Amino acid sequence: MKKSPAQEAWRLLWDFMLENRRRFLHAVAELGLSPPQAFALRHMDPDRPVTMSELADVLFCDASNVTGLVDRLEARGIVERRADERDRRVKTVVFTPEGLELRERIVALMNEPPPAITGLSRKDQQALLEIFERATATAA
Amino acid sequence: MKKSPAQEAWRLLWDFMLENRRRFLHAVAELGLSPPQAFALRHMDPDRPVTMSELADVLFCDASNVTGLVDRLEARGIVERRADERDRRVKTVVFTPEGLELRERIVALMNEPPPAITGLSRKDQQALLEIFERATATAA
DNA sequence: TATTGTTATACTCTATAACTATA
DNA sequence: TATAGTTATAGAGTATAACAATA
């Protein structure tokens, strides 16, 4: 049974993502962070406070887990909790100055394309970019 | 500062992978498996015994963790440990009949391309496939 | 009453170090 | 001595359920 282009492309993408997962785990560990912590810090916008529940949504986990995650980041002086002024049930999380530095490193690290991408021809990179623009538009 | 095609493509790929991570976590949870368990079962070949250390390598974790992971899969009747005949230090892991059924479901589920891929034109899918063939070759 | 975040609990993942049995 | 796997331990992620404060 012949595989469709979609299935074949998907298989190659899986391999690519698995390899990338290895790179990610390694890089994140070097920064002394767990994967969820790295995801959270990457998502946090220095210019916009993020709520606990928003982090839970991003991390795709139960809200109860975010309490401990932010506790640990707060204990390390990376972030701080702030009370929301309009709704006092809500707590927001913001960076400390040290946290901002760490975030810069995380973002720089995650924004660096892997060898599989940088090794492609400029033309392939451009085509890849355009295809994924269409893919994102389709899925949304 | 203008972003390069590689950086731009990488950013889109990252979003794609995050969305895929959500799909994966959801699907795996529905099968009653943890992500590492799913990775392990997907990697295991029904026709070829896999060693504990090979699983540790695939999961990108310390070998000591594989003991507990396989313990739990074994307790659920999904896999069985076998002693290697040539080197009695080595243990291999094989599927039980029930495990084989579960593996079929996992593989079928993971092989299913996401909407972002199936929604692309046949031409885009073909181009994507070819680009990732070159990307994989380059990285290796 | 409903929502946000926390606490309590139990289970899994993870790394490190020490151990065993084999080689 | 070296290697494969295990055990012991500690810390972190995860879900569920119950709870407090606020809306």
C-alpha cells in the first residue's frame, strides 16, 4: 500500500520533531530549567502580565500544577506574582530583572533554527516558510 | 532587523510543533498512556526485541528510569521482559498479544497527519516531503 | 452560584549515586 | 575492570478533588 504525500511528509516531520525534542531537552537542561518552565518563560511577555490560568492553558496542564511551577520560579528570583487590580481573584506573573536576562537567553536559544533548517538552500527555506504559512492559515 | 527565511520558517515550525504537542498529549492520555510510554511503545518493533538501554536512548533519559517505565507497562500486561540469550546482562522487552493491539492503535494514531498537513494542497504536501527529505539528509 | 487560584494526595517522570550480575 | 540493569532517593510534573477568596 502506497503512502500518500501527506503521510510521508508527516513521517519525516515526526523524525524531525523527535530530533528537535532531544535538542530542546538538552538545551533547556543546560539553562537549569525543566521543559514546562522553559515553555512558560518563553510564553511570558515582558510587556504584558500573564495570569496563572493562561499559563495552565499554554502548558496544557491542570491549573493546580501552575502553582508549584510558579512557586519554584519565584523561589529562584526569576518571576514574581502580582495581584490583579481589577479582579482580586486573579494573580499575574511578571519577570524580575534577573528573570528578564534568563528569558533573553531562552528566547535566543529557541529562536535558533536547527541544522536541518539552516542546512537547506535559501530556496527550500523560502518554500518551507510559504508552505507553513498556508498550513497555519488552513488549520486556523 | 529583518528575519531570515530560516528563522521565519523555524518560528512557524515551532508553532506547528506546539499545536502538535497538544494533540499528542490529548491523544496519548485517551489511550491511558504517559508520553514516555507512548514514545517507547511506538519505537518498539514487534519483530525485533528492544533492550532497556535502547529505550533509554530513545526516550533521552537515564537508564534507571526505564526500569520503572517497563515495570508499569509489564504490570498492565502490555509488554514482557525477556533475558537475552547471548549476553545475560541484557534484558529485552517484547509485546504481549494485548500489547500488540495497543501498539496498533498508537501507531495508527500517531501516523495520522494533523489538519495543518492534510489541509495543504497535494502540491504543497509533495514539496514539503521533498524539502524534509533534503533536510534530513543534510542533518545526517 | 461561578470562577481563580491554592492545597492535599497519589502517581509518573527524571537525574544521581550506589549496587548486582554478568562480561 | 567495564557494562546492563536495578534500587534508593530526591525533586519535579501531572491529574483529581476539596477548599478559600472573590466575583
